[in-house]
Amino acid sequence: MLRDNISDDIKKAIKKANMIVIRYSNNQLTNSKPCNQCTDILKKLELKYIYYSNNNVIIKEKVKFLETEHKSQLNRTFYKKYK
């Protein structure tokens, strides 16, 4: 459904795209791996690769193989409030 509202040219560009997510705190790279909902969206968009920071390194991963159980703070708060 998400990709249905996007033009063919943009779909082609997204499939070739990479995303970089870096989190820097206290003079080091910290965990910036996307949460489970963001991961689902990235997979639906069919992005090629994602680069994210974790424990002072940059990790490159194919989006189609990206797995996470992490729920964002917003996700946890929303779930708790509207459960």
C-alpha cells in the first residue's frame, strides 16, 4: 500500500537508494539501528542498504535482511497508553 502511492520514477530511485543513520553521544557512535516499525517501512520501500552506528562502528546491512525487535520510545509509550 505504501509503495502504491509513489510514482514509478521514485520507486526506481528508492530501490537504488541507501540510508545512513548515525547517532553520536558522549563522543562515541551509539546504537541507531531502526526500530521494528521503521524496519517494516524500509522493507516496503525496498531500499537497498542501510548503514547504522552501533558501539562505535558503522554497520552496513541489506534492508531486506534487516531484523530487529527494538521498539522505539514513542512506540512503547503509544502502546502503553492505548493498550
